[in-house]
Amino acid sequence: MTAPILASGPHTHSRFNVPRTMLAVMLCLSPATAFGLFHFGWPAVLLFSVTLAAALLFEVLCLAIAGRPILRFATDGSALLTGWIVALSLPPWAPWWVGFTGAGIAIVIGKHMFGGLGQNLFNPAMVARAMLLVALPVQMTTWVPPVIGGPGGPGFQEALAITFGGGTFDAVSSASPLGHIQSQLDAGLTMDSILAGMGRVHDQLFGFVPGSLGETSALLLLIGGIGLILLRVITVVIPLAVLGSVALLSGAAWLIAPDSFPPPQYHLLSGSLMFCAFFIATDYVTSPVTGFGKMIYGIGIGALIFVIRSWGAFPEGAAFAVLLMNACTPLIDEYVRPRIFGRTRAGKPLELGDTQ
């Protein structure tokens, strides 16, 4: 008699574990991040550094309180990536305490209050962004024109005063072309006159416009997102669903009422849409499992972004759209299930000879 063979069933294998996945995302975010830091100068560099350091600090504190291995979890890259995304979502010359508070909200409330990595219902970085927008509307909507690292930009000493000492600077009121369009429409101007007085569309594509630290260059974010797809860190379903639904709705609205809605390219290239489509909406934990579920989820995010941008109180609605659809993810997963081998779509075992 031969000895029984003890072996587990077959498993799929992936070259990506948690640290490698986080590293891949950060690498794909690096072009847009580097451009933003150069684009807005030393204050942006200081804010970015403070936010990342604060995220790591709060991660260590939460792990220590929970009695979990600090070195193992603090170095897996998840806290660093969360702080990175929070920093890119902030006005580039915001005070240091805005980044510090945002990192704390993301790590403590958005992540560890739900049980830590993999247990959170909502995207931690978007929890922070939404709470900051509601609690600090002035600081979160104070923008600066790009300085492109030139002589018009602040030096390091002046940047220290801006970031840590409450130094003053000349600000502009609109975060993006969409924000400018909305404010001008509210002032009674026509769409044609507003668009005629705006910069060229390719300025939005390349990022030569005011905006959040890492969201101004749609092109670099698109390149980074394609990198994630090519590396197979994410699939193309959610980004296409988000961008496609925004393009479809904004295009239809523009064709129906061109005096009230901007052309679709202003929606696609402005604000945090590209950032959201590739780097936020695709979060593994807070998005559905199945391909069809991901499509529903992405379409919902895109539709909500368009609705909030067009009729909401904020010209940018990505954070609120993502959080609302995060809340719908368990429902989507409940009703959009893949068929399990050997079972019906309702989950019941197949009878012998049943071909349902």
C-alpha cells in the first residue's frame, strides 16, 4: 500500500504582495507627484513631507495601542501610500497642520477604527479629504497659481514661513477650470465668454493650472494609471467606467444646454477625476470583487462626480462620490456574485446532470 498523497488544492499565485503593491502604486504616482512639487515649490515639498511623516507616526501609535507588530505593519507601505494620497489631495500651500490633521483622520478614523488594513469600509484618504472639506472649507479651497520653480516662487525660508508660520501669499479662488466656470456662471456670465477668457485646454492636460498638489497634470496621472494597468496592479474596468460615465453625461449635458454646461474635455481634464479614476476608486478593499460589480461601481462614481460638480456646493465631488459608492460596495457584492463551480447562481449545489 502506498502512502496517501497530502496536498492542498491549486492556488493562483501573484508576484504582488502588500509591500510590492504599495510600492508599485507609489512609483506610478511619482511622475505626477514630482511635477506637483516642482510646480508649486518649497511649500508643497514641506507639506508633502509633513503629511507622510504624520501618517507613519499615527500608524505606529495605532499599532502600538492595538498590540500589533509595529515593524511588520508600519513598513508594509500602506500608511505611507495613504499619507501620499492625502498630501496630493491638499492645496499645495496649505498650513502644516492641515496635512497633519488629514493624515491623522485617514489613519486613525479611516483605517484603524475599522480594524486596520483590509478591514476599512471607506477609502481612508477620501475620509480625510471629505472631513477636511467640511471642517476647513477656507484652507481646503485656497489655491495658488503655479510657480514652476522659477524666480516668482518662494525660497526655502519663505516657504518655512508659509507652511509653519502662517505666512501670507497671493491666492486665487478657484481650484480648477471647473471651479472658475461655476463661479463665473453664478456671476451671470455666459458660457462662451467664460471659455473665451480661459487658458488653453492643453494647460489642463499638462498641469499648468492652479489645483491640488498632485492633481493638476491629467497627462501624468493618465500615464501613471496606464502603468498600473500594465503592471496588472489594477484592471481597466473601474477607470474606464468612471471616465466613460463622466464623458457621456457631461457630453450629453453640453449638447442639450451648452450655455449651462462646459464641454466634456473640461470635466475629463480638470480637478481630481484622473487621480480618482486610477488611484482612488481602484482601491482593492473598498471596491467590488466582480468585473460587473466594478463596472456598476465605476459608473456610479462617475455619475456622482458629474452631479456634484454640476449642482453641488463644491466644484469637485470625487471624495464624496467615492465614499458614497464605498458604502454601496457590500450591496453590489451581495447581488452581483460570480457563479461558483458546481453551484447555481443562487449558490445552491447543482444536482447531478443539472446544466443550469
